[in-house]
Amino acid sequence: MSDHPPLSRLDLNLLVALDALLTERSVTRAAQRLHLSQPALSASLARLRTHFGDAILARRGNAYELTPLAIRLTEYTSAALEAARRVFDAQADWSPEDSTREFSIYGSDYSFATIGRAASRLAAERAPGVRFRFMLHSPAIIDDIDTRLRYVDGLLIPHGFLTDLPFVDLRSDDWLIVASADNERAADGVTMELIADSPWVFTYQSRTAFTSASRQLQHLGIEPRISAVVESFLTLPLFVAGTDRLGLVQAGLAPIIEASGDVVLHEPPFDATPVKNALWWHPVHDRDPEHEWMRALFAEAAHGEASA
């Protein structure tokens, strides 16, 4: 027999109060957010403290801080609320034209600026009440993706990072090298010698977060001299402009990057393996008709982007 109390004995309204308290870190602001009186929310906090055997909010001078337990709870509370909302938002007969569902997607700024933007525009034409919440991923999120994907609708990321999860292939993309417009050494193109001699700006440079092209350089026997690491493809050119640095970006970003005029894009002097993008999700969403519609929308949007 389980040692956990049955859900029938739990007041799920406390979950809403807990989420507001953890977010606002103030009884007053949390009460205002929930349109409750301060005494009412104080009573909820008292019940939460009894349940967890923890202060949740601890006073430090004139402010409140989250206790170590409360910090841990922040990771689960919003996810639990979202899961509960999805349970009660589910409909036997669903049509995208009448839906007001919000789909939450993890990804990089590259995936949002290309496939995500195209999917959002397509949805606006067909399902004006549907909206997307695009959230930047991080190495910590990818490392815990099996759990994270239970509470969001998907992750836009290339092949090579995830296994044993359902996915739909989207667009493939090539790599380009970014150089400053005033970099005289790159005026006639980028050579392997220049790659080896130049400082670099990399993205997501860690054991589990990297780009296939940067890893490929190492396989070619080149250890790039990294002068900066940014977790943003759209920001990378700002760190290259006006310097002798080089960087790597996907060709899909070329129109946005070249518009500044501060950098130029070059074909790499090696056979860079293309990026094969995909939308990944947790199997719990497999039979959700709304989720199936969203997956088909992304596939269509990616095809349109590739044909543009």
C-alpha cells in the first residue's frame, strides 16, 4: 500500500497558491496576483508550511527568501499546474479553429527564428485562438529532457543529442562561417589555415551541448582557439563584428545576419555535415489529437521554409 495520501485528501487549490508564492516570493504580491485577500493567502501559506514541515518563505531583513525546499519545489510546481490544466482542457471533439490551447516548445533561438516562426504564422491563419510559448533550452534542460518533455509539448533540436523518443524530421540546414566585414584575411574566403589561426566564437560548448560543425573541426585535427562562448546563434555575429574572430551559424539565419552589414558569411572550406532538425516529444503525447495537429503543422511549416 502506498504511503502517500490519496489525492482526494489534498486541496489542489494549494498548488495554485504555492506557485504564486514561489514566483512572487511575497504574500502580498502573491495575493494580488490571485485576486485574494492577504489573510486568505496567509492561511494557505500556513497550511503549506504544515504539509511540508518547512517555512517555504523565510524572512531575511525586510524581504523573504525561498527555503532550500521551496527552491526545489519551483521546478515541479509550474509543471504540475500545467499538467492539471491539460487534463481539464482536454475535449472529446477538438477543432483547431475553435481551440485556445497554448503549445509550449523548447528550442534555440535559431529554431525559433526559422521553423518556430513559420509554424506560428501558419497557426495564426488556421487556428487564431491557438498560441505558442517558445522557451529557450539549456544544457541542464537537455540533460533532464525525459522528465521535461512530460510537461511541455516538444523540443526543437537536431539529431545527435536525443535517443529513444518519438520525433518528426523537419528541415535540414547547412553551416556557414561568420567573419567581420572588415576582416581583410577573410576577404577572399575562409581557408583551413585561417580557421586554424583565428580566434573563434562558439555556441553551447560543453560535453553535452555543441554544434556538429565545431565537433567536426576537432575531428579534422583542428583545435579552435575559443575566445567567447554564447548560448545564442543570433547573438554570435555581434561578438564577431569588428574583430578577427570567426563563428559558425546555420544558413537559415543568413537573411537576418546579413541585414546588419557588419559581418559576411562564407562557405566553409571543408565538407560540413548538414544539421538535420527535428521536433521531439514524450510518448505520453502520442495519441493526443491536438498534439498530432501541432506536429503536422511543424512538418508543413518546415517544408515551406525549405522551399522558400
